[in-house]
Amino acid sequence: MTVLSLALAAVLGYLLGSLSGSLVLGRFRGIDIRATGSGNAGGTNALRALGWRFALAVVAIDLGKGALAALLAPGLTGAVFADTPAPVTVASVAGFAAVIGHIWPLYFRFRGGKGAGTAVGVIAALAPWCILPLLLVWIITIVGTGYVGLATILAGLSLVPAMWTLGPDPLPPALGWLAITLAVLLVWTHRSNLARLRDGSENRFEKARLMRRRRGPSAPP
């Protein structure tokens, strides 16, 4: 029953992940967020296009569905199958599938976001010790560069060392694989950001780029 349990967890996670916050809420506003700004169905584009209130609701949904998938899957598979893998394994599969659902949502023609918010929700549920390091890396990068995509990539990559160095000993293999696969996936979904960084056309989030303000020229006397 191991394969069936993991398959059920993956289906549950994927279906939850396909409930894209920006696209669901956008329908109530009569707008498809993918037709505005960068075309990405994520929190950053929602913030730029429709403001912080809309973006906050989007992020809450995207975080919540990742955490919910990871938390619900072990109980659901345990109720259906008598013999199931370890709960952390089932939860990791469901969480990863939720991120996949966010990127390629079933309900929205397989065009979603880049998966960062949902990934954070999964990690918050399964490996909360990683949240502070990820947040610090993200904030430092934003403050120093203003590049949201770069901040997300570096935060995702920091998940791997944070998982092993701060997690339990021994670390459940499922969590190790989850960290690696999420880090690789986030780099892949942000490959267009990397391309724009190389050619100098990547947009900056100037309001968060505090280092520039501190290093800027002094006001005239």
C-alpha cells in the first residue's frame, strides 16, 4: 500500500496546490493577474499590480495551502490505508505536490506562479527551524539588491544547509530530499529572473532597497 498511499498524498497535495491565491481572488476582481505586470501568478506581481492588501491575501492562501497539504495528508492516507509510510514521508510528498500544483495548476490551464510562497508554507509545517534562516537570507538580499527573484533563489538554496544543520539528528530522509528538490525547483522556476539578471534587465523592488538609500549622495547644503 506504500505506493498507493504516496499517490493519494500527491493527488491531495496537487489539487490543493492548484488553488492559486492570485487567480482565485483575481476572479472576484474581474482580473487575471497573469495578464498584468510580469505575468506571474504570485505575490510579488500581485503587489505591483493590485496593491499590498490583495498581495497579502494571495500570500496567505499560497502559504496556507502548502501547510494544509502537508498537515492533512498523513491523516487522510492513514484513514484510507492500513499500511502507510512514515507520516513525514507522506507529508513531504503532499507538500512537494502542492508546490507543483501552484506552478502548474489544474484549474487554471497549468499556468501558475513560481512556487515560493507554497514552498514556504510546506516548510513552515514540516521544518519550522528553517524559516528564520530563509527569511534572513531573503531580507538581506532584498535590502542589499532590491531583486526579489534573486532573494527567493538564494533563500531557496539556503534551505538545504539549514535543513541539515538545524534539524533533528538524524534528519528524516524525506525532509532531506524535500529540501533538495524544492531548492532545485525554485532555481528552475526563477530561471527567467537569472537570465534578466545576466543581461541587466531585471526589475528591482526599489522601496525595499534600503542599502541604496544609505549609500546615495548626500543632500545639497
